Amino acid sequence: MLRVPASSKVHPDLLTNTVYVPALLQSMMSSENKKHRLRSDKCKGDLVIDGSASVKWGLGWRERLLCTRCKYVGKHYKLYNEVQSSTRGRKAAQINVGSQIGVASTSIGNTGFLRILNTTYIIAPSPLAMQKQANKVNTAMKSLNERSMCDIRKNLVAENAKIGQQDPTLVNVEGDTCYNNPIFKSDAIPFQAGTIAISTMCENNTKNKQNVGVLVSNKLCRTSSMLRNKGQPVQCPNHRGHCTANVSERESIGDKGKYNEVLGDLISHDIKISNFTCDGDSRAIQGVRKSHGHNVGHLRDLRHLGNSLKRELNKAPFSKGMLKGHSKCNIRSRFALSVKARCIAELKAARKKLQGDIITLKKVMVNVISTIILCFNGYCGTSCAKYSYVCAGTNRQAKKFMPHNVKVKMVDSDQHVLRKCLEMVLGPAALDATKLLTTTQKCEAANRSYQAVNPKSVTFSRNCVGRIHGQVYKLNNGYANSVIAKTMELHANLTQGSKVIKQLAYEDRNDLNRKRTSATIKARALRARTRNYRYKLHEELHYGKGISDPKPDFEGLPHLKHHKYA
């Protein structure tokens, strides 16, 4: 360890950065000055903080003053605000509670927070004290979010009753499950590599699409690992001591059916699922139907369905001469992407024009499928102008992602294969499964936001549940309201009118501005322009004439006619 240069006569702890409440520090200085003058009014000494007698309480401090000349020593003052509590014992400091609320809303843990404090020259609390406070905070976060989601479900029922719905408890729901690391790994462990699974359900009745239920399934338990190292045979969950796991190591971490069944039971006290939107995993809908009955409608996510169409087009048995170019794999990928975009655009435009009439939609899609095949085969004109909802017959839609110098030449078998693929999205069964055009994008967004508090590189085995619930509460209520509610839940209230409240309001306004319709439209347009620019740049580099260097011609060499070279 490097040697640090010695300081002056001042106590070294008094040279560190310390957090005090200014009002309490001012009160201490004023009170001690009066007492010092009453005791020895002729003393010319200064009152300074006694660094050797400082008492640390997490990030808070208790300090006392002493005189530099006389022997006056004051009493200790708490220079931190306390959390009001009805329990016995020493009360927690607001700064300690608030710091753990903040740490739980980020991707770092107590170790990372301790390192930040050390590098900012602030004396950090002990790791054990930080962990104990984190356990209390995250338990409170779970309780707060569960009550909040219960209120959201009850509000949905009340809104359905106001609009005159026959059964106000019926709610359309979307759901998805994510994992803290890849499910399948080559050689790390013989079981599935995932250790934490998070199942989320969001309502599809309102534009806010709030989270109505979340279930965290955890296989991690440090207590069982320590007991096994001591030779004690224990099995998670529910062993002696504190067990953080709620899923046995013998069970599959990827059992979506079980998770959705348990989560469905949790929310069934307030609402009933009318239609459930999920990706192509059928096990999720099976679990929902076990808890809410077999009358639950199964809707498909349009984005996942489009991706399935793209994958099938990439491996479809088209003829060899259908796509020609420098790289057939890349051209086929571009072709699949163009067909996918065209199908989704046709479906959305037709649904909007027909006002969701599913019977008429099924009839017109027969001609739309034939029109798409003709359009991509180079016959874009009268058929597109008559039957298409997005193509005016200018061949623009077929060339959306395709290189302009590459032509698609389909034979009859290619047209039949393409028709079968198009029916995955525009066929009668697919139209029934996407009749509401619902997606799981809200759940996907929630899955991405979970990484902000529970990253894949760190496993918070003890407090992952509280962190996830805290993030869900933030998604449902916004950043500013969630911070205020969390601090109030733990009696670490913020002072009205302070700059902290103003900063929260500023962040809240920025968040609302980013979510405005005009802002989202601009963001989508920017992404579209960027995507088109990159595809055009790739086309110029790989499909333009005269860019590639000339290649040698080996056809005239006689010895190549008698040998085969790999």
C-alpha cells in the first residue's frame, strides 16, 4: 500500500468530506458558543470540532465542539435527521435510508457505492451496516409496489364499470418473462444457466399500459452455499436460516407456464384476464388458462410474428435463381426484411381503413397477398393501385430494403412458397390472433429497464426482488413521484420547497417531454432515416458497379480442368 503524506496538526478525519445538515450544524454552533461564553467569557479560544470524538452513524455523524485554549468540551449533537420509528433502539438516519433507496434504483451495489464514497474522500459506512439497511429498504419497496399494483388493478375495474362493461373485471393483459443471463450455456453448469426469472404482466386497456403484476423467481441463496461448504446437507427453498431462493435447483428456471400460472393467481383476486398477448411461447398461455380458465383469448404479438415470418423467409426453399447478387445470404435477409415490413404495413393500414372489421379484413387480405407477390416479382402497377393499402404502384415498397440493381425472379414454386409464408401474418388464423394489434412491447421495455437495477453481470441474490419491485413502481408512477413515495414509505421524507424537489420536478418534466407524441414521432422518423441511410450505404458499398477490384479469370488454364479444388 502506498504511503500517504502526513497532514498538519488538524485531525485527519476533519480534512475529509463529511455530510452534515446545515440547520443542525448551525444550531450546534450557536448553542455551544453561548455555553462557552457563559462559562468563561474572557476566553479568546476558538470552538472547533473534536475529530477524535466523532461518532459515525452510517453516513451521518455526531459531533462535539471543544475550545482550543480552555478546557471547555461540549456535548455531542446529531448532525443528521432521524427516521421516526415506533420500534425500540437507535433510530436510523435519513441519509442512510435515502442512500439505500438510491443504490437500489441503480445497477451498482453497496460495494460500488462504497468505492464511490472512498474516491470522493467521504468516510463510508461499514459494509455490514449498509447491507442491513439495504435489506430493510428493499423489503419496504416490495410491499409498496404490491399495494400500488393492487390499486392499479382496482382502478381498472372501476374504469370498466364506468364505461358500462358487462363484466368490469375483464382486462386485456400482455405478458413476458426475462432472465438475468442466457438460459442455455455450453459448459458452465449442467443445468440451465439462468438463475433469476422475472415474469411481468401489463394491462392493455389504457394507453399507459401499467404493470399489474410481477413475479421474481430466484434460485440464488448464499446461506445454502455456506451451509453446504460446512458439510450440512440443505436444499432450497425453506431451509433453516434466511433462504433467498424461492425456486428449487431441481426445477427448470425456464418454466414460463408455471410462472404465469402463479402470477395469474396473484392478480385473479382483483381482475380476470380476457385476452392474453404473448410471444410464440405456448406455455405462457397454458399457465394463464390454468389460473383464469380456458376462455382466455390467446393473442399473438405482431412484432414477434413478423420476426417469425422473417426467419421462415430466410430458410424457405426458394429456387436458386430467384435472388442473384454478390451475397445471396445478405440479399435474402434484405428480401425477408422487405416482405416483413410490407406485411405489417398492409395489415395496419387495412385495419385502420376498415375500422377493425375482421370479417372484411379476411376477405381483402386474399387479394393483398396476391398483390404483394406480384409487386415483389416486378409487376408493381395496376394490382397494387387497386388492392394494396400502402403501395401506389410505383415499386417503392418492394425496394424498401432491397438493392435497386437486384431483381427478384420468381417461378411458380417460389410464388407458392412466398404465399405460404405471407399467410403466417395475413392468413385467416393470423388475423384472428392479431385482431386487436396488441404487442408485448411494454413488457419488453420493462425487461430492458430491469437491467438498470439487476444487471446480468451482477446477481443481487438477497435483494433482487426488492430492486425489481422498486423499478416497477418507478415505471408505473414516474421518477419524481416514485422517489417521494419511497422516502415517505420509509419515513425519510423530503422537505417541500428544497432544491431536491426542484431537481425531481425538472427530471419529471424531461421524462414527460420525451414521452410526448410529437417527441416519439420525431424519434421514430429519426430512426427510420438512420436505418435507410445505413442500408443505402451498404448497398453502395456491396452492390454498386465498379467498386470491387477486378478478379483474375482462371477459365483458360488447362490444368484446372483435370483437378477439383476445394
